[in-house]
Amino acid sequence: MATESSSRSSSVDITIPSQTTTQLANNNNSTNVAKNLGKLHFKLKYSYEKRALCLAINRCTDLQAKDAASTLDPYVKIQLLPEKQHKAKTRVLRKSLNPIYNEEFTFYGITSNLLEMLAIHFVILNFDRFSRDEILGEVVCRLNQFEFDSLEKQLTLCRDIVPLGNKLKIQDLGELLVSLCYQPIANRLTVVILKARNLPKMDLTGLCDPYVKIYVFHNGERISKKRTHIKRRTLSPVFNESFVFDIPADEGLDNIHLQFMIYDHDRVTRNELIGKVEIGSKTGIPATEKHWHEVIKSPRRQIAEWHKLREVTSTTMATNN
């Protein structure tokens, strides 16, 4: 259940640039012409301790009435996709094209694994006391595009409101099982790519031909790269491939982090990137940071963990080409 709270957050804000309506339409493969329906301003924060997603609806700007002489009675409905169990809505604000809500909602029972799979669906409506409320537009915000960290920093966001029907597809990208072993005396890190499961369907047969690229970074600079063999026609490949990486002497693993990029091999066209896993002490992802710290605390032991694949941004792709 969602609960509304009037408390103010004192945490540091991180502003995320607005995505244009044209960009969102292109991302959704929409054939609709981009139309300015206004903007939604909101804030997000996640508490790993409370397993709670905190959402603040600040305001809408430049909502579009039917004509210049009209006004609106707008409100916002909120729902978490795809599970649809967490719902909330703001109050109705009368006669405004730029309503200011400043309402906060907290959704409990959101584990960090579930967070990776969810999106927030906002529907902006115009209240009508005599007939059905009019839908003005929607915003869909996928949560796996953000790096929520243990400091509970608040993200300040602005998104274009788009016509209803442009919903983003929420897809689980699967998981990767990785085993790590650190040998401090030899300054070596052994990485074993064991297997993956529940990868998305990448071709007409409903299968894919996955392989994994492994990147090692030192102080943000790539120092090594290796890859597995390709596994044909499977969504749950078993690799069981071991790789040994030399680590800069006398530094330990504090300034090292790993990236695992899973691709679908295509003999004709360009190989398609499925998703990524990042493991290190400063990834901002509790599950991967925990794995890394256990490897550091337990030298000469193979420690294996499953990690969820995350969506890859264009910035990450450019870094790893």
C-alpha cells in the first residue's frame, strides 16, 4: 500500500535532465507525431534499509486545455508496473494549467531486486464531476535506469507528458552467475563465468546466441578485456569458463571494478547488446558491492553470486566499444 507523508527530505538532490517528447516517442517505436502536452516534475528516493520507494509529485507545467479560454482540474494517478499492486493519486487542483502538488508517497515492500524490474506509470487526468475524467497524457519512468545508492540521495526528475499508449515495455533481462577469487600475493583475480538464465528472446525462434565480454577497470581506466565462447540457441547458457586477470601490485581491489556485457551473436548483422553487470566497491548497487566485499574479505576462495542484468545506456556502450 502507498502512504502519503508531508515530511520534507533533507537529502542531496541530483537533477536528471528532461527527456524530450521526440526522444521518448522514438524509444517507444511510436508513429505518433510528437506533441507538447506539458511536463511532470517529481523526485525519487529509495531506502534499502526500509525497502521503500519514496516518490514526491512536485508539479505539472504547461498542461494543455482544449482551447485558450478553458482551464483544467488536473490530478495525477500513480501505479507501479508490471505488478500493479502499488497505487496512489494526488489531490485535484482546480482551474490550473500549472498545478503545484508537493505531495509525497512511500511504497513499501520494494526489494532491490524488484526495483530493477519496475517502472512508475503516471497518468495525468482532468477531473470532471459530471462525466468520466479526461486523460491528458502519461509518463512511464523505468527504475533500472537510475543508480540508487545506500546514501539515499534524492533524484530530481522532469519528464515530458506524452499521449496515452506510448508505454515502455518492461522486460526482465535475466541474470548472470559469476564466481570470483582474489589471490593477493600473486596480485591476480580469477573470474569464472558460470551461466546465465532467463535471457530475453532475441530472434524469431524465441532464442538467442549469447556470449559475455569481461572488462577490468583500474581507477576508471580499462586495463584488460576478455570474452567467452558463443552458446547457440539458448536463453539459459552454461559457460563454465575461467579467466585470470593481473591486478596492479600493492593496491588490492579497492580501485578495481568489473563489467560484464552480454551480447546476442548475429552472423549477418551487428551483435546486439542484451545487458550488463557491474561488480566493484563503488557501483552503487548493494548486491554487487556485497559480493565484491566478500571476495576481498575471503582471499583464495571462489565466491559465486547471481546478479541481475541491467539495461545498458549509450554512454556505457561508448565506453566499452
